[in-house]
Amino acid sequence: MIVNNAHSKVVNINPFLVKIIAKSYHWNKLIDDGKAQHSKDIQKIENLSDNDYIKKALGLRILSPKIVEAILNGHQPEDLTVQKLLNVKTLDWQEQERILNFI
């Protein structure tokens, strides 16, 4: 945990949240670059067993930029988990932020 004295804001970077965001961007890039066509291809490339996890993670590409920035900077709500992040179904950024307690 880091405390920024200038603003007295606590920074708490959650490596699990950062990792799932990074995986999502990486896996979407595999699709964009033509190295994979769908989640089953990614499952083989990454040697993973849970295709549902990959499908949900791919959906994080449409996550609100405000949420992504907060996670990467360690300013996410304390109760945010990877599971909560993966279960967001709406495309509406404000609704995502509301559901995940960012507003």
C-alpha cells in the first residue's frame, strides 16, 4: 500500500485485477492480429482449461476507461474482485461504474 502525501490518497494496486485486465487486452490482441479467431484458439495457445473464463475476460475490452484507469492506478473500490469484474454484463459505462461502486 502506498500513501500519496500530496493528496492523502491511498494506492492499493490489486495484482489480480491488473492481471485480468492485461490478459483481456492480450487475448483481444491475439484475435485482432489473426493469431486466434475465438476463445477456443486462445485456450489452446495459452494452455488453459477454462474457456468460460477466457470468454468473460475477453469482454473486459469494453470496460469503462474510468474503471480500467482506476484499477491500474490502485484506486478501485476495496470490495472489487476479479469475479465481480468478470460478471459485469452491461455495455453502458456509467452502469458498469455504478454496479462496481465507482460512482
